[in-house]
Amino acid sequence: MYEDPLYKLRHAILGVAVALLLSVPVAALLGAWLGDAMGGTYGWRAGVYSALLLYVVVGAGVLFAKVARHETRPLSTQRIALWFVSLWLWPGLLLASSGRQPKGPST
């Protein structure tokens, strides 16, 4: 019916966008807590928050690139939770998926 590629990716786009939106305040809270534990200054809190924010933004891109074409289910509370957790655990998911890919022929 619809041939628009963005329409086909609508569930993945919405899922990663909501997960990223929810991750911003979580990164702020973690940044404040870890920054206080590590150095206790505004610079530490801002630096940790920036690093966490960069981590989830990069994770959103990686996660979207890996799973967007396979995401066909509409967004639900469970799907949002799965996107959110996946966004924070993306390096493990990336490593797990790289181990399952078939290798090329050996020469």
C-alpha cells in the first residue's frame, strides 16, 4: 500500500525517538550522581552527563541502523521499555549480533 521508506520505518523511528527522549533525564540524573561521586564539582557533573548523552545518541544511531528494518510492531509500553533498555545496553547487543553473523569463506 505505502511505498514510502519512512512509513515502513515509522515504528523504529518512533521507538528510538521515545527511548532517546526518556534517556535524557536519566543521563542527567546519572551524570549528577556519578559526577558528585567522582569529583563533586560542576565540571565533573557536566562532563559525565555529556559523556552519557553522547553514549545514548551514538547508541540510538547504532541501534536504529541494526534493527530498524526488522521493527514492524506498533509502539506499546513493552516496546518502549525494550527500546529504552536496548539503548543503554547497545554495546552488548552489538557484540552479540556480530558473533551470530556468518563468516565469509575461508581461503
